[in-house]
Amino acid sequence: MGYNEEHNSIAVSVEVITDETGKSIVNVLTPKSQKELNVRQMVHTLIGGVTLLVKSCENNDLGIKDHELMREIYTHLEDCFISDEFADAKSFIEENKKLRNG
């Protein structure tokens, strides 16, 4: 995995810009000072951060349970990947729904 050898760390940041129409533009960035990360490495870094946030939400009394936040995340991902462009993801989601519903 690529990392900043000087600091022995990696960084991936997400920047959200809202344009004048209200549409959000999302950029995923890494510092130029670190070795380049591939998409898989960036995804695993970001999901590690999301995991920590979800696990900490109950401990920090944020008004939401971890399983409730996970449901929101799952629904968000489901909505993003349900289009025909993502047929593989769509079939995966449909199979998971069948398993959940018995």
C-alpha cells in the first residue's frame, strides 16, 4: 500500500462542493507528497474511517445507533448502484434483499 514514508501514514480526503444549482460535486483527493494510491487502496482507507465513525456514534451519544447509521449507509449505496450502469451491483443488491426477506 502506498504511504508517506516520511510520516508513515496515508491520507485520502473527500471534498464536497455545492454549485450554484445546488448540485454537489464530490472530489476524492490524496496529497501530492505521498505515493499514489490505487482505487482499491483509497476505498479501503475511506471505509476504515467510516467504520470508526459508525462504531463511535453510540459511544459519543450522537442520537443514532450504529445499526441505524449502517442502514442509512446501505440504503445510500443501494440507491447509488441501482441504475442499469451497475448491473453487477444491482444483482448483488437484489440477491441480498432476497436473503434478508427470506
